Amino acid sequence: MRIIGAVLLASSLLVTNAFAATTLSAGKPAGVKKAQTEGNTLLIVGGIGLAGLGIGLAASSNGGGPTAVTTAPITTSTGTSP
């Protein structure tokens, strides 16, 4: 089992390096500013939507458990006295 795990780990490390798209050029910026400005809108809208969904579900749950039914004891009389 350890050998299989070691082989999988080693192959995953080799495969990720082999399929890397491009390397960065020396002396040029890596594009951090562009990465910070792109793609945040969808994440923000999705996060707000999930938060709203969670609040809505929590507010409408009413406890979620079964309700207790109480009944009064029923007394009957047969008309004869002891």
C-alpha cells in the first residue's frame, strides 16, 4: 500500500510540472495586478447569494422537529355507583 501511495505521489508531482502551460519570463511582471482585478465579480455575487440562501433557510425552518400534541384525559361514567 505504501508503494502505491509513493508511486501516485511521485507521478502527480511529475505530471503537474510536465503539463505546466508556460514559464514566466525573467525580469517581467507576473501579472498580479491583472489577476487581482479580474474574476472577482462572480465570486462576490455567488457569496452574497449563498449567504442570503443560508439566512432564508435558517429563518424559515421553525425548528424542524416534530410538534408535540397534548390531549386531555377522557373520563367516562357508566351510570352505576359502586
